[in-house]
Amino acid sequence: MARAAVIGEAVRTAGFALAGAVVLAAENQEEARAAWRELPADVAVLVLTARAAAWLGEEPQPRRDVLLAVMPT
């Protein structure tokens, strides 16, 4: 079964765990890039905080079958 994942600051992402999302906390660019590289294979929806999206910048897109969304600031 496909899952949702969230990458970003812990204070903005913690609540998503209550809904069953995989939460990959990242407090800086290095942690965000590590989380990006370590995305589980069964992730179908990926949500990034605005800051995480900025940290990831030009990182390659995840697999084509992953829906990517960025939280508004």
C-alpha cells in the first residue's frame, strides 16, 4: 500500500504522523537532502515544508509516480 511522507521542520511536520504519514524531520539543508535520498520506495505523496523545498532546491524529482506538494509559508 502506498504511503504519504512529509519532509521539513519537526514543529511543522509532527502532526502529520497522527494521520499515518512518514515524517522525516529536517532542521537544515543537510538533513533535508538526506531525508530526500532515503524516501521509502512505497511513498506516493510527498509534502515538503516551504523551507525544506528551498533547501532541496534543484534536487532531482522523486519517482514519476510521486505527487509532490509544498506547504504554503
